Amino acid sequence: MEWLTIGEVAERSGVATSALRFYETKGLIESERTDGNQRRYPRATLRRVALIRAGQEVGLSLAELAEALDRLPHDKTPTKADWERLSRSWKSRLDEQIAELVALRDELTDCIGCGCLSLKSCAIFNPGDAASGLGTGPRYLLGDSREEVATS
């Protein structure tokens, strides 16, 4: 098996060494340690890092990527069939995300006129004034409830 240093993986993948260490702490990639405690990554890590970057570009969370990577072999480069299986599993998730973005784009025209000053009429953050009892204005958008605002 061909082993790469963290610097080699960083250079070849275009990902910072700090990001590689972060991915490792999240269980997305794995390394072996030398007697001198230096990380060594199997060459297959390059494909896994490429998959992580591609997934992040389309809006997948690290948790979703970790779940997907758990289904791939850790000791060899994923095949085209492995990638096709993963991308099919993401298709419905991405279709939903696209539909949400289209709806946001279509509703944004109304929003530009109001400047988000009226949650009562905001179709994006408060459709049907569903949040009327939870707070108002920016405090609501920050996630504060009326009780939290009253005590602060």
C-alpha cells in the first residue's frame, strides 16, 4: 500500500493540513501513525477528500458525508460504481434543496421591497404569521423567544 504524508495529501488535494486533521477528528478520513507519531494516509484518502469537497460544494453536511463515507471501503480507492451509488442516494436530497432555492428565488422579489421589516407579511421567514407568538423582528430571526428577550 502506498502511504502519503499529510503534506503530500494537502498538496495533491488542495486542502489545508488543518482541514485534513479536522476531517480525521470527524472520522471522515483515517491515518496510521509512524514510530515518530507522524500521520501517514493511504493513497485512497485522495479520493475520499475529493468526495468530501464535492459533497460540501453541493451543500451536504459533514454528517451526511460521514454517513456516506462509512459505506465506502477505507483501505482502497472507491470505484466509479461506489460513487454512482452514493450520488444516487443524494439525488432526492439535492432535488429538495433545489426546490427550496427556486422557491426562495421566486419569493425574493416580494422580500426586496419590504426589506424584511415586516415578519407579519414575510413569506420566507414567517409564512402565515406562524411565528407571531415567538418574538418579533431581528430577535425572532436570531432565534430568541419573547421570554429570552424580556430577561436580557
